[in-house]
Amino acid sequence: MKILLDANFVITCAKQKIDFETIANELIDGYLVWLVPKEVLEEINNLSDKDLLKLSLEILQHLDPKIIELPGKNPNVDEKISRYIKGEEIILATLDKGLCDRVSNQILTIKGKKSLALI
């Protein structure tokens, strides 16, 4: 199963020290393929908190995600993500309520302080 990571999900998991890879493997059957849009990498690389930046990048490096380029010229990353996953069997890992409302895909989100939920 493919899981597309949004910047806020990765950053918040890093802040809260949530091992989302392990939890996702428990929640979702099958082999997981992590997708990270180039735009999400840019958002993470623009973090001013250097410790959080380093930790977020280490997490991504450990996942060895497939880096993707979102099609379209729209500068709005959320819009590009919603168009990319529409009609695809891709789980969206995000905390962005607005983005969740735009898509009909399953959402992987943080539940409580240290857990995840698949909705």
C-alpha cells in the first residue's frame, strides 16, 4: 500500500517522537511504500528549528521513500496532493483538516499523544 506523507505529519511525528513506521505497519496489511513529494521535502528543509529539521530528515532517510513530483503548476501543495491521490489507492498521512476534507482516500493521522489512526 502506498502512503503519501505530508510535511505536517512528518514534523509532528518527529516533535512527538512517534514511530509512525512501526505503527503504520501494525495498522495496514501488506508492504508499505512511502511517497514524499518534492514540495513536502522543500517545506521540511525550510524549518527554522535545526534540531527538528535534522530529526525529520533522519526519519525520512530511514524510510527510504520514493520521492515524487506532483504534476501541475498550481503553487498550492495541498491542491496538488489532492489531485495526485484522487481515484488512487493511496493513503494520505496528514494532520491538515482542510486537506482531509478535499479527499476521499483513507487518512493516516495522529491519535492522542503517541498513536495513529486510519480513518
